[in-house]
Amino acid sequence: MRLRLFGLLLGLLGFVSALSAQGQKLLVVIEDESDKSKYSQFWSGLQDRGFQLSYRSPKDTTLSLFLHGEPAYSHLLLLPTKSKGFGPSLTPNLIVDFVNGGSNVLLALSAEQGIPSAVSSLLLELDISLPPDRNSLVVDHFNYDTQSAGEGHDVLLLPSPSTNTKKGIKNFFSVDGLIAFPHAVGQVLGNASPLLASVLKAPSTAYTYNPKDDSSEGLEDVFATGAQLNLVSAFQARNSARFTVLGSSEALEDKWFDASVSLPGKTATGQKTANKAFAHALSAWTFKELGVLRVNSVTHHLAEDTRAGITNSTAVSAAPGDVNPEIYRIKNRVHYSISLSEYAGTHWIPFTPPAGDEVQLEFSMLSPFHRLNLTPSPDQSHPNNATTYSADFVLPDQHGIFNFFLEHRRPFYTNVEEKRTVSVRQFAHDEWPRSFVISAAFPWIGGIWITVAGWVGFVALWVYSKPEAARRELKVGGAGKR
Amino acid sequence: MFFQGETGRNTRGLLRLIILCTIAAAAVASRLFSVIRFESIIHEFDPWFNFRATKYLVQHGFYPFWDWFDDRTWHPLGRVTGGTLYPGLMVTSGAIYHLLRFLTFPVDIRNICVLLAPAFSGLTAFATYLLTSEMSDSPSAGLLAACFMGITPGYISRSVAGSYDNEAIAIFLLVYTFYLWIKAVKVGSIMWGALTALFYGYMVSAWGGYVFITNLIPLHAFVLICMGRFSPRLYVSYTTWYALGTLASMQIPFVGFLPIRSSDHMAALGIFGLIQLVAFAEYIRGQLPSKQFQVLLRAMVLVVFAVAFGGLVLLTVSGTIAPWSGRFYSLWDTGYAKIHIPIIASVSEHQPTAWPAFFFDLNMLIWLFPAGVYMCFRTLKDEHVFIVIYAVLASYFAGVMVRLMLTLTPIVCVAAAMALSQILDTFLVADTPTSTTPSDTPHANGSTTSNGSTSTTTTASALKDKLTSALPSTLRSTKSPLVGIHSYLSKSLTAGALTAYLLLFVLHCTWVTSNAYSSPSVVLASRLPDGSQHIIDDYREAYQWLRQNTATNAKVMSWWDYGYQIGGMADRPTLVDNNTWNNTHIATVGKAMSSREEVSWPIMRQHEVDYVLVVFGGLLGYSGDDINKFLWMVRIAEGIWPDEVKERDYFTPRGEYRIDDEATPTMRNSLMYKMSYYNYASLFPAGQATDRVRGSRLPSQGPELTTVEEAFTSENWIIRIYKVKGEDNLGRGLGEAVGFGRGNKRKSSGRGKGKGRGARTLRVD
């Protein structure tokens, strides 16, 4: 509903070059007003895409994420702070409530400023673990920028995330060129949560290191190494609110947007970083300009015109013309279709799942009775904006209260969960085939008619032979009674 | 002058009619206590379903009702309600409703339903009159029986106004079918046999207790055959009844092919076969000399018995004939249900009857009853055999199950009335008898037991005309020569004592009806200290809350006792209800109630439960609450999941069922316990929380809930409704989410700095 409303707004605000599918109000929490200028390119990029930015300091006492109990902003960008947390108006509980309210959060961390303990505990709720040491950062002795971090090896240069995506998962974050991650905080994702997805992993040679801890103990028992370290991780809550953790806030700074960097051991030097494009992609995804799915309509109806010669049913049932009826009969043939659109930054386009993925429908009661791949076709009414996914199938031979349940949860796409409940009733008493069309019933029907004929014949015989019998009975019985 | 000659007979007829009408009126009136005290409301549990079904029938018409798939019970399985109920009751009220509409009486269907049972009790009184009149020639016997039937508590318990249950019309049909059967056996006409079958069909459509008729009539026929009383009358009436009645019963979808496939009905089929053979044998006997006949008969009996028995065993083993149902076994072995079918044993009306219950429900009839049965033995005609069989069987069944007291009541009324009328007819004759009554004596000697009944009836009726003016012609059944009581003292003493007994009986019946059987159990009444009545209306308060504050399709989980009420009053889908057709589904609910929250929550989510309703009587001292029923939930759940739910875990090591500090952890962690006592301590000063039903002090630390949240608690805390939480938005466990909300920090999952933590689990993606 809400999404659809914004779809309407989209038409009105067509002049804006890009627009979030959810809302434009973006709260930037930045501790130091003077640091604002460091990110000027990033800000202007966001503003060009239609976001209304408000900058607030976490110390600001008037700062509140909620207005009348509803989230006051659609999006929140948290830049690192030096103190132990973001203050009383941005406690982990409030941020969780903000996410539960459906708003998106982009959290940028920095090893330079340290990891506030409040942030650690907030991320633990999302099943993301941060290094226990405040100043731990990710170093890599093979993929660092020789120009800026020749000594520290703490400015990582990574290729675009396009290489580490799996089949069936759409990659929204691929950019041309290397991405620079200065002083990054590595995150480790928990195994349990299916809501987490990794956007960018550290190279296999990276590890966490605390520069303040000189003892060798830290190196022997490192927090995490290699691909277990995530530099950018994405969390999408069940209500499709997005929470992105960016390991390095400096990657968003102007300084790195078009810096020239070079990998060790390579002859070619002075490569341009792709940070600007990556920051664009990351913020676009987090703030719902990308990967947003919309359900335009869900319909189901009977897919059989005549009920095989049965027309006299008196039971409560669905007529062939009804759209979305509440009741079907077992073994009815039904047609289900759902129209899906995907948001492409400025407008809605037909949704096509990435290769290797399907849109699936379950017809379930307690457990699925059918799990079907839906076949796509252009939407009849909006061929340029939507795809219709549909399936024809025969309802199971089991009455009950069933759900047409479409649950499409994929990493980086908003969740689609459409449940349409229908009752499936049994055959009515007059929907069974009549006895005379069942060949196995012929002997029985024959038996009935033979009995009838035999009885009639017997009666005829009886009537014919009546007088004699009556006379005899009169003599005997009559005398006895008197 | 009015009581003599032709006029006298007419006057008596009129008087009898007036008396019957008065009895019917008294029967109706004595059932109206609850309407006057409370209001016109449907009672208890099952009537709520019947009421809902009737509304459906009236609203949608007959055929949609016939094919009704009910998607608001047994979620998500649904119930093929049209095919799994006895439609007689609903159709009857529907017909009355449409008839009144047709006559332009716009009566609310609810009022028809509420008053149907009293109305039919008037008819039952009439049917009892007819039945008793067939047994005894004394007109007073019939009237007394009608009177007893009208007010005896054993029948009133199931037919007060608002008790809209199958029994409401079924008892009338039972008695009337028996009357027609007796009539058919007496007369031997196809018409009466067909009428018996018709009312038998009606009975089948109305109540599962029809099996009683299905077995009693064949038993009667069988006993008659064994007594050597086979007659063409019996043959005609039995075959007519069986053929037509079986066809009629098979028209009810719920019964379907049971009459030819289930063991419960095999007796009727067997007797049908037997009676053909006997009839054939009778025919042969007429044709053959007796010696040959003897040999033939013996051979035939052996062969037929072997073939029939072998066939029955074979069919039962191969599964064509369903074996006896569990309910049937529990009739013979009272311990059977408790061991094998806890769901049947858990119903209080399936418990064996306590001795006082007989006196409570039947009062003085219970000691008149044997006397009446004895009198049947004295003039053992075909119909008296029926009374004897009925009396023996019904007495046994009433002893096994409280609920079957209902089938015993009619026969008790009939037998007691026969005994009492005998006494009254003897002692209430004002005239001093003349020393000899020559014409009556020979006929009273019981020489006419087996075959000459028709001729005696005619002679007796001829004699009646002569004797009407002098004596009521009732003493024909005594074997002794007719003598009367000469002393007015003994006459008046006996009559006075009987009158006193009868008055006491009326008093008792009224008292029982008023105090024990007129509570709707939906509304509770209590007395305040000053003696005024206080209505406790928590049930309706809660159901109304559900109706007004939840989505129309919000599924409510509760123990099955309340399913029909939730469906009827709150109009919300339920998981299980009083139609206990799916034991596994009930066990699922029992498991959800008796397990830890972490176990129950996935079950509730899978069944799409939105609200959980529990009944808690601890505050008010209302003992019929869910904690007291809790062990049945555990037992029923244990029947399906013996590894996960164990009854022993709910008892302390000393074998006590406790809810206080010493309650077992399993008990205290069960969802039912938590929901019952959640926040209960807050009503009391610290450490003073007391449960008034169990009479024990509760732990100072009340239970905490994480997967459900309190949505509603009624005024007296009888009904508590909880809302089931959805999945946590951030994918955490609900316990963790609640802990985080309270400020607990989540533990880092083993990735700390410490040593010796073992291998890490690595994320693969």
C-alpha cells in the first residue's frame, strides 16, 4: 500500500533523477560539524538523488528518531563517534525500534575513532560480531595501497564485489575498479541468521589487528581472518527495513572518492578508486532505491469453465467468473497469478529473478501440498512496469483451509510475502457422478429394475389368481373368526 | 352421572385429554427456571454448536447446510459439518421457524432453539402416556407415567429451556418409536411397522443414541423367538421396520453405510436373517411331518449358525465390517476408556454413575421401578417382555455412564407408573367391593399369555362395558380373584401416604430442577453475603471482547471444551472443539498448552494461532478451570507424543499435583501454568498470592511470558486471552528480543578474546 503510494508520487516527481521507493527524509548523525565537509561529494550525490538531508549531532538533546510514535525519518546514516555510544536519543533499543518501524540504517564504522560498545551490542542483536578491541582494524599485506599505507598496510584495496556473488543472487554493488577501505573494522556474520548477507568480504590474506596491543598474544588468537571478515555487510529485517554496516567510514570521504592508488607488486601505478560509485550503490541499496519489489495484484480464480457436466450443485461454491473467491472444491483446477514490479531507482520495471532463481508458490495447509515454479509473462495492463507470474494447478484431494502462500525472501531484495487464505470444500452431495454413468453400477441398477419388474409381475399374477384364493380363505378364516 | 355409560366414557376421554394437556404444560413450565432467572440464552457447550448450525441452516437453506464445509472450526483442517452431524435437531427447529414465518409469527430463531426442548418434553409426556397405555389397561398408569416423565429430573437435566441439544428431541423420538414398535408387534400391521421405521429414521437423524433402538428392537424380537412366541405379527413388524428403517437411516450422511458395515448394527441384520429362517421353518413345519422336521431343523440350525458366524468373523477380520468402536468397549469395561481413549474418559458425563445420582435424578421412582418390572413378569405378554429387556439394559448402561441415565428415565417412569397405578386402582375405590365378581375372574388368571391375546382383548372390551360403572377395569392383570379393600382406614392411609410421596416427588423434582439443572453454565450465579444474587458473566464478557476486538479470521486456541462457545458466541475460528473427531489435533493443542514456550510457540505459529484463551478460576474459586483440566491435556498429548510430554513430570516426587513453590519445573514452565498465573501476584500484597481453587500459596516470583502477551483478562479473571507474538523482526529468538527490550545484553557468540573456546563455526556463503 505504502509502496504503491510512492509509486504514484513517483509520477508527480518525475523531474528528480532518482528517488527512494520509501521516502526521502534522511537523518545524518555526525558528531563534529567540521567533519561534514569531508564528505561533501557524498552529500551532494545524495541530494542530487532527491534526499532531504538533516545533519544532527548525537549530543543534540532535541534529536529524536520518532515523531508521535512513528519514525520521523525514512533513513538514518550513522557516522562514527568518539564516545562510547550515540547518546541517549540513539540508544540500541531506539535504533532497533526505528528499524522495526520500517526505516533503513546505514552504519559506518571506523577503526580510527574506535568502536563504541553501544554499537557492538546493537550489532550483536543483528548477529554481527565486531572485534572486542576498540581499535582493531583489518590489515592485509598483499592488498594494500602502497601510496598511502606503505607502512601500516591498513588501507585495503579490493576489487568489485561482482566476483563473489553466488548463483541466483543479484549483485547490486558491482563497480569498475578498486575500492579503497582505509582503517576498516571487520565484521563477522553469525551463522544462524538468514537475514544477513555479505556485500564485500575481505581478501583471504586479511586479518584483524590491534595496533595498540603490542603483545604477540593478539596475533596468535586473532578475532577473524580472511573471507570470514566482512568489510560491508547487509542486514534486511523481516519487514524489509535495511541495515547496512560499512566497515570504513573514510571510504565515503571525498579524499578517497577519486584517489589514485596502487597495489603492491604491480607495475601499473596510479589507478583510480571506484569509491564514489560504490558509495552510490551502497547508499542506493540501503535507502531503497534498488532491490525493492512491489506486488501489484494477486488474483486466483477457477480455471475450468464447465464442471464436467455437473451443473446442479447447491453448495456454497465458486463460480467460474469469480475473482479471488473464498471457497473452492477439492480437485478444482485453479489459476493463480501475481504481478510483480521492481524499483529501478527512478521507475518501476518488470521484475525478473536472477538466473537460477524462480518465483515459487506454495499451496499449503500446515505443510505445502504444492510447491510450484511460477511462469513469468508480461503484465497485460502494465507491460512495461510489471511481470505477471502465474500457474495453473489442480487442488489437492484434501479439504481444509489452505493458503496460496508466496514467500519470496532473497538476499538484497525486499521480502514478498503474500498469503491468500481459501477454503477447499468437499464434493457436494450432487457433484458426484450419477449412478447410471458408472459402468460398475450397472448390475445394481439392473437388480433394482428386475426386482421392480418381478414385483409387478407377481402382483399381476396374484391379482389374476385372486378369486379362487379369496373363496377358500373366506371359508376357513371367516369361520375361525366368528 | 357424568361417569356412567356412554357419557362417562366421553367424559373420561375429555378429562384424560385435559390432564395430558396440563401435564404437558407442567412439563414445559418446570423447564423455564433458567429463562426466568437469567434470560433466553443457549446453555453449556454443545447447544452452542447446534444453535450455530441452525442459524446456518436458516440463513443458507437446506442444501448448503447438507453440504456445509465449516472453515471456522478445526483450523486448518476444517470440518465437513454437514456430513458429520445429526441434522434432525436443526432441521426440526428450521421447519418450526419457517412454519411460524409462514403463519406470520416473526419469532427469533434463538427463541425457537431455547424453547424447543421444553416443547418436546411435553410431547415426550404424551408419548410416554401412549407407551404405558399399551402396557396396562389402567388409564391411570399412562397418566401417571406421563406425569413422571414430565417432571423427573433425569430427563429435565437434558431438556431445560436453552439446553438445545440432540437429546431434546431424541428422547421423545425414542419413546415414540418404542410405542409404535409395541403397537406394530401387537397389531402386526405393515402400517405400524412402517411408522416405526419412519420415526426410527427421524431418531437416527437426531441422535447417535439411535443405536440403542437398533439393538433393543432386535433383542426384543430375538427374545420373543427364543420364548417360542414367533408369530406372523412379529415377522411383519420386524421385517417392515428393519427394511424401511435401515434405508431411512442410511439417508443420513453421517450414518451412511454404517448399518451394513459396523458391528453395532450387526445384531439387527442378524435377527433379520434369523427371522426369515424361523418363518421359513414355520412354513416347512406346516408341510412336513414332525419327525422329519425335527431332523431338518437341527441340521439347518447348525449349518446356518456356522455359516453366519463364520461369515461375520471373516468380514470383521478382513475389515469389511468395522470392529466395535471405542465408546462401545467403554460401555462394557469402565476402565477401558481411561487407559486407551483419554479423550472419552476426560468428559465428565462419561464417568460411571454414583449411587446417589439415581435417587437424585429419579427420586421415589427408583424404588417403584423394580415393582413395575416385576408386574410385567406377572402378565408376560410380548410388550411386557420389551419392558423387561429395556429395563435390564438401560439399568446397566445408566450405571456405566452418567449420561445414559437419560435412556433409563423413560422406562423407569413407565414401570413406576404401572406399579403405582396398580396400588392406586386398588386403594382409591370408594365403593366397598361386592364379595364375588364372577365375570371378571376367569379372564384375570393369565391364561392368555402366548397366542390368544386378540380374543381376550375383544372379550375384555365387551366386558368392560358392563363393568365401567362399577369398577375401573384394570385389575385384569392380577392373578388372584378380584377382591377389593374393605376398610376405609387402610384405603385412606395408603392413599394418603401415596399422595404424600407424590407431593414429595414433585417437591424434589422442582428443587432439583431449580438448583441443579437450570444453570446455563455460561453465566454463573453466586450469592452475596446479604443473600442477593450476583451474576458472574465473565464468559460472555470475554467472548464479546473477542468478537469486537479481533480480526474476523483471528484463530483462537483453547482447550476443546470452549470451542463451540467461541464459535457460537465470539464467532471466531477455533482449533479444536467439542466435536472431538480428531484426537491428534486435540493432542496438538494439549501439547502446546503443556509444553515450554519454546516448544509451543512453533506449534502455534504453524497452526496460525492468533489468540490463546485460558480459563482460570483461582481468583474466584471456580473449580472448573483449565488448571484442573490440565492433566487431561497432558494425558491426551502424551498419548500421541509419549517422548515429549510425560504425565509424571507434572507431579512432585511425592506424587502430588501442586502449583505452589514445590511445583515441578515442567509444571511451572508449561504454557498453561504461565498463562494462568501471569501477573496474578500483582493482585495481592507481596508474597500473599493465593489460588482459591487449589487453596495454595503461589510462588512470590510470578511466571514471565515471552512468546505471548496478555491481551485481555475478564473482570473476575475467569477468562484470560493472550495474543501470540509474530517472529522477531530482527530474526532473534523471542526470548532474546524480550531480554533486549529489558536491557539485557546479548552474549557474544564465542568470538571473544579468551582461549580454549574450541573450533569456531565458520560462515559459509
